[in-house]
Amino acid sequence: MSTITPTIAAPAPVSLTWRRLKDFPLIPTLILLLIAFVAIFADVLAPYDPQIGSLARRFRPPFWQEGGSMEYLLGTDHVGRDVLSRLMYGARVSMIVGLAAVLVAGALGTFLGIVAGFLGGWVDQVIMRLTDTWLALPALTFAIFLAAIVGPSELNIIIILGGVYWTRYARVIRGEVLSLKEREFVNLAVVAGCSRAKIMWRHILPNVINSAIVLATLMLGVVIVTEAALSFLGVGVPPPKPAWGLMLADGKKGLMVGYWWLTVLPGVCIMLMVLSANLLGDWLRVKLDPQLRQL
Amino acid sequence: MKQYIARRVGYSLLSLFLLSLTIFLFIRLTGDPAALLVEPGASAQDIENIHRRLGLDRPLWEQYWLFVASFVQGDLGLSFYYRTPVLDLYLQRLPNSLLLAAVAMAFSLLIGIPSGILAAVRVGRMWDSAGKMFALLGLSLPSFWVGLVLILVFTVWLGWLPSSGAGTAAHVVMPAFALGWYFAAAHMRLTRSSMLEVLGSEYVKLARLKGLPEALVIGKHAFKNALIPVITLAGINLVVMINVAVVVETVFAWPGIGRLLYEGISFRDFPVVQGVVVIGGAMIVLVNLAVDIVYALIDPRIRLAR
Amino acid sequence: MGSSGGRSSRLPGALSRSRAAQQTTVLHLNRRQLLALGGFAALAGGGLDEALAATPDGQLTWAVHVSLAPTWFDPAETPGMITPFMLLYALHDAMVKPMPGKTAAPCLAETWKVAPDGLSYEFTLRDGVKFHNGEPVTAEDVKFSFERYRGTSSSVMKARVASVETPDARTVRFVLKKPWPDFLTFYSSATGAGWIVPKKYVEQVGDEGFKKAPIGAGPYKFVSFTPGVELTFEAFEGYWRKKPAVKRLVLRVIPEEATRLAALKRGEVDIAYSIRGELAEELQRTPGFTLKPVVIQGTFWVYFPEQWDPKSPWHDLRVRKAAALAMDCKSISEALTLGHSKIVNSIIPYNFDFFWQPPPAVYDPKQARALLAEAGFKSGFDAGDYYCDASYANVAEAVLNNLQEAGIRVKLRPLERAAFFSAYAEKKLKNLIQGASGAFGNAATRLDAFVIKGGAYAYGNYEDIDTLFAQQAVELDQKKRTELLHKIQQLMHERQVYAPIWQLAFINGQSNRVKESALGLIEGHAYSAPYEDVAINKS
């Protein structure tokens, strides 16, 4: 967030020995793997088409509640679509949107961060002023703008979220590059006559990739939650696509009237995913990059 | 030093210029405000009248020039929707936003700092993870959902707190919590890592060697020093909160700036959006500038490095 | 959405609700007699205790769904939408305005007459009517209010009105350039031109000052306004029609629907606007609360912008008919608006002038599939995109279900409201469009925008319809004009230019504290009005 650039020593080379795996967050990892599994095999696992329902069977409760049936295990939503199927396909949509957005943000931010940090001078100034400007635009504002201009679709949401969050990478990575630049191996490479592009690609990038990965796990949560907020404001993943954030926003009215499964279930899914990603990210941060703290 | 400050101020102004231009062009790409001030199906003449009244019939460069020229004089123009000066609208809502952000910040620090210290000191695994989980939970739940659950529990079921609006202390509790909880995790993480750093430093080791009780070492020596970066981040986050509160403000009908901005975008109220974003941007740029200068004063190397 | 102008009283419901008798009988009374009459009017309108209430008492609070803008305090700036009338009915009064059971009820104007040549309208002001500051309402104020009017349709009106004459303090004559049968429609309900502001006061404080402290001739006085929070009115005891029963009215802005429901349930507000779908169902189940649905003049439809393209499947009438047959509008209305939205089967609101009632909408998925098969799409077809305003994506989702069932596979593309209407008007959308309009006017104005060549939202046109439309535009004989417009609507129905969905019901909730919310008293008006009729249960 700030322009404070912590002086960061280059990370020590990482070797994932058993000692390091001691407090590995097993449960969060399993949860993420489970979500990924469901996302990949949603076609096989989901009992119904997630996008088609019938008004005649709307608001059926989950099977254990009165009025529920084994036919629709987790109930149906406001247009009579099967909630379980939507959650399963929703895992896919949310995973794709989350990962892709983080990838877009990460690629863009890391690239600009390396270029700014390594080249310095006016390139650095332009890029940093650009990130300043970007940060001054509230993320949601910017997302609403983009949504209004390009119209909502899964792809556009990815672009929007990536376009909003790349600045975090740019700042952190730039800070790291600034200190890496002073290191022996970079000087050696310069002396050896490597081109600047080659140095950035071969020597700088591998040394900042750890930070980028840590950031990515932490950003995954931020992106998923922002996606839900966008749906709440009506500019998220367009219905009838099943995305967890959209389901949560769609079901928000149900919360007040006892249709709890419409919000609680996707809410729990989001929570599990974000919490797991964060716990994993925290662990990775400690293991890979103990010094990194501007997150 | 003077040169450094002058350069930083120059860059800040450049950022603001870029921001104003970006917002000016972006908002104009999002559609015609006249389409929202009338029902679809209104006559072309009505729409033309509206364009003229709002000054949208003028060339783009002229509109931008007017915006910048009056902005410099402290005039943000008239809102399209409210037809009152944007500055008035902003100032009316600023106290609400500041109040919300301040109380939210208090909540977030109240959750974040203790859980961060516990995580760093590791008094016991259970406490450590309980605090951490609670802070992370705030990050994992969309704030509109948290807000609606709060309303359901504290308004509909228990009847303790008013559902929405502003005015009394009771009004601010739920929105501030919903907003603050989200930021708690960031403060927890920073507290933890700066605590760890301080605990590993020479003078804390020295204090321990001197045989001071552990509680005193942590409570007095370590905590005080670890707090500085947390406070810095909190200061920046306070500004960020004002700008990101839109979702919470919508749920609780809190008359703050986030809501003003969101409505500005929905109604394509160009002057409101421009004004709010540029003022918000100016605040962030100013805070950054102040931080930079203070750090440069403390550490001369920074000055030379840039 | 919607407007104040339900101008036709064709519906039996409208007649049974009629309680406008008192208005035409008020003639040349002094102030005391007027007050007595106010009591009489209340008796006719509400009940005994209301009439006996000596002074206005208590407070009613509304939860309003939109942000209130000070520009709505000034009738001169009335835009072409219904929302400002939420405030105008409290603060101001009009010469002639829609009232319960009457679309053009005499208010500040006691009587009016049209010159035989149709070239002038002469209004006589009610005697002894005063603004909130005690100044009398005079002909000068009427002339001033008309001349400063700059809201919707102001150019149309000013182009047709040659002059406004004020022979004496109680007489105003509007002289037209040529006969204009729609003058009264525009003056009384389609614009804000007939709402009267005090000339002296406005000139004294200026336009900006007026918005900060508006003064009018309505039943309620302005007390305070906190933008984005709430607006407070206080009863104006000198109101001519009757003394308001409730002392204070408070309009609180709560944008989130679920929060409005919570506020209503906790008793923070007495009336909550726009409670839809499952929230409305919940309210219906909750003892102590009542639903108040109001059908407004917002119609919804599915448009086939490619019907003029011979290469498109939508060029085939059978495919368009199939789409219309596949749509189960009644069930959609039941699910989303508890069955209160009206299935009019037209894009023109049933309470508009020159409305032609098409045969009832039919839901027949079997027949739809048969028609599709006949058209060569035995196993259905991929129909591309279905565009809609994101705020009505719930309607779209339901329609989509229906279309899928019949084999018309479409992809939903909800666009944010401003973007949607911009793209709609710029003719950028394709395949299917879910449109809606609550614009003021009559059948002719709707057709002009949505059907006729050159219309803002018409993606194509039919020559014969255009010819008929050109004929009606110059037709002075009301009966012949009606015939022409009916013929056009019939052709539209036969060709399935549109697949209409419904005329929207705006559903509101109220607690049992409210005796009369004045919701639905005026046909087609979405909000509480007239405010002098609202009342609290005394128990």
C-alpha cells in the first residue's frame, strides 16, 4: 500500500526438507485439493444442469429439513436450480476466475515490478506513478468502471480483477529487485556481458518468484472476496453462471426469510477456500520468504 | 533535501494529473448520464436539453479544462443527480466516513494487534490459532454477507441495534465491525512479522540477558517498537477504508463517501465521480508523500537511492 | 419507473375507488368554510376519527429505495420519471393533477374550460389557497411556474404554447399556437409544468436557495433534509383540500432491500418501498404487516432486433411466436411479484390512452416446440445472447428457463443499467433484448420510441405501421386517432414484434400501525399519494 520499501535481503535458496514441512497446513491443503477436484470433475459429480431450473420447485430446503428431499440434496434456489450442482460448478467458476485473475495480476505486476526496479530512471518513475494513480482509484470503483465499459463476462471479470490488483505485485517485486540489483551475482552477470533482458529473465525473476507465489496465495482470497462484492453491486460474473460470489449475492435476500442454505452454503465454500489459501500462504511466507511483510 | 522534496511533490502532482485524466476519460466511456435521468423512451429533445444543461454538449477538451480549472479553485462542479455542489455533498458525508473508518480501524486494531502479538510470541498454540483464525475469517467473508448476518442477528432477532442509518453510537457499531473485521488480518500479519523482527533484535536479546521478565520484554520493549510500522499501515488503511466502504455503506444505508461514489457511478454523475476520486487520490498521494519525506528525513540513504 | 399519469379510468377498480366527488364542489368558500369542507373531505375519504382529529398528530416513516435529490424539491426540474413525484405530492400542489379515481383532478385550479376552437385553455384558481409562507397562490405564480419550467417535455410545451395570459389574479389563460388535444395530458400529469411555486419567494432566494428551503402549496411543509439520510416534512394545516392527519412525515433512504425489510420489521419505519420476491412472501407471512402492491406503468418485454434480417431465425414469425408461447409470464409474476404484476400482453401500459387490449398471453410450450419444428428447428437452436438490465436479471433468468425448455438456447448478458440503455439506444445489441420502459406519455409516444422508423429503440420498422402512425399524428378527431393507434397495436401483436412480459407491480410493505398509506390510491402512481390522506391507527 505504501511507498515504504523495506530493505529486503535476497531470499536464501529454498530446500523443502522435512524439518521445514513440520507445521505444514495439511487440512487447508486438503480443502483446496478437494475444491480443485470438484471443480475439475463437476460435469461428472453434479446431479443436475446448474443453469436450468423450474419456478415450480423453487426454494426447496436441504434434504434434512422439512420439505426437503433426497432429489435435491442441498435444496434449490430462487429459480428452482439445484444448489448442490451450482456449488460444484461454482467451484469451477470461482477457481478459474480466482486463479486466472491472480495469474493476470501476478504476471503484469511482476513484469512491471522487475522492469521498474531493474531499469530504474524514468521507466521506474512512470511505472511507479502509474501504480500510485491506480492505488488512488478504489479497487471496486475501478472494477465497476470496467464492468460498465466492457460488460460483464467471466473473462472480463478476470481482466478486471487482474487489472485492479497488479499494483500490489508491482510494488513488492520492485522493492525486492532494488535490493537484488546490488548483489554480487547481478554485478557478475553485468560484467559477463549479459543483456539486460537476459539478466532480468535469468537472474532476477527466479529470485523474486518465491515472493510472487506467496503473494499469489494471499491474493487468491482477496480476489474471490472481491468477486463476491462485485456480484453484490451487480457487476460480477453474470447470471445464470454459477459462481460462489454470485450465489451469495443472489441469495442474500433469502437470509432474511429463512432460506439460509442459499447464502450460508456458498458463504461457507468461499470462506473455506479463502481461509485455506490464506493459511497456506502464511505458511509459505514464513518458509519461503520470512522477510516479506508488506502484505 | 529540498531538491528531494521538490521532486517528490512534483511526482505527486504528476500522479494526480494522471488520475484526473484517467477518471475523466474512463467515466465518459461508461455511457450517457442522460439515459439515466429519463425513462427509456423519452424524446430525443429532452435528452438534448439535458446534455446542454449538464454541459455535455461541449467538446471533451473543454469539459476537461473546465473541470481542472475549477478544481484548482476548489470548485468541483454541480452534481448531475443532486444538482448541488459536489464539494457540499462531499463535506456533508466526510464526517460520517471518517467516523465509520475510525471506529472500524479501532475494531480492526483491537482484533489485529493482540492476535498478531499472540502469533509472534506463541504463548500457546491454541490462543495463537484462535486469534489468527478470527482475524483471517474477517478476510474470508464478503463484508455484505457479514453485514446482513449482523442485521439478522442484532436487529431482527435480538432487536438490540438499529438496522441502518446514522446518528447515534448504536448506528455505527455494525457497519464499523463489518468493515474493520476485513482489515484485521492485514494488521495481524504486520504486527506478527514486526514483532518477530524486534524480538530477534540485539537489544531485546540484551534485555533478556539482563534477566528482565519475559512479559516486560514483550510488553514494553518489543511491542513499542513493533508498533511503528503497524501504525503507519493503519494510517494508510484509514484512507483506504474511506474509499472501500461502499459495500458496507450500501448494506447499512450509511451516508458516507463510498456510497456517494457508488451512486455517482451508477447514475453516471460525472462531477461526483471525478470529485470524489480525485480528492480520495489526493489524500492517498499526500499520505504517501508525507511518509516518503519522513522516511527520507530519518534515513538519508533513501534520499540518495532515488 | 412509471409515472403519475394513469389517465384512463376504464378499469372498474378505478371507478370503485373514486372519491373525487368533493373536489369539484368546492366553490368560492372563505377560509372557515374551507376548513369545514376539509373535514367533510376526510370523512368521505377515510373515517370518522380522522375527521375529528383537530390537529395533525404522530409521525409516519418511510424506507425509500432511492437516494433523494434536492433537485426534486423544484417542480421546474421534473425529469421524465416518477420518482420526483414522491416529494412533489407532499411539498407542492398542481393546477390539475392525478388524484384518486381521477387522472385530471382540479386542484389549485378549481375549474377550467377549453375554447371552442381548441386554441386556449382558461383556468380559474381556487380561492383562498395559500403557500406555506402565507402568501396567496395567484395567476402570476402559475405563469411564472410555467415559464421557468425546464424539465421533461419542456421544449414540446413551450413550442406549442404561444402565451400565458393573466387577466386577473385568479384567471390564467394558456394560448396555443394550434389546437393540441394532448395539452391537458402534458400539463396535468406527464410533466411538472403545472406544479406551482411561489414567484416572489423563488425570485427572492434564487433557484439554489429554493432547493435548500423549498416552499410550496402542498399538504406538507419542508422541515429538514440530510442528503443520503432522511427528509422530514411537517403538516401544513392550511392545506385547502383537508387538514393532514399525520403531523410528521419522514422519508429515510435505505438502498438495500433486505435492510429495508429489517427496518420495517423492527418498527424503525412504517412503510417500506420495493420489497420483492421472497422478501415480500416473508412479509406476507409475518403477522402485523401488509403487502401493498401497486401496478405502475412500467412494461417489460423481449424484443427481437433481428426480425428484419432474412438470415436470422427470428425473421420467421413462427420462431417469434414460439418464443412468446414458451414464456410463462404468469408463473414468473407469481414467483417474483407474487402474481401482482399484470400480464397485459402489450408493451403499452393498460392505463395509457389509446391502449388496445390484445388477446390474453398464452403459455404453451408444446405448441412452441411444434412451431419451432415447423420452422426447421426440430431440436431447438442456439439463439445467441439475451441482453438485459442487470437490475432485472431475475426476470431474465426466469424467461431464460422457459426459452431453454422450448429449445431456444440463449446466453444471458446482463449489463449494468446505464450501459444497457446506452447500448440499446445505440442499436449495438443483437439476438434478444429484454427491455422495459416506464416513460410518461400515451400509446403514441411509446410506439414512437419503440416501434416506428427512427425511434430511439426501434431496430427496424414496418412500412405499413409507419404510414398508420404518420396518419394518426395529424388526426384531430379523437375517435379516428384511436382507431389508427389500435390498428397499429393489433399489427404489432400479429407480427409479434415484441414478446411482452408484464406490467410491473411495485410491491411495498407496511406495518399495522399504518391505517392508510395512500399507496395505490392514484392509479399507476408508485408511491404514497396524496399525502394528506395518510393516517395512523389510533389504537
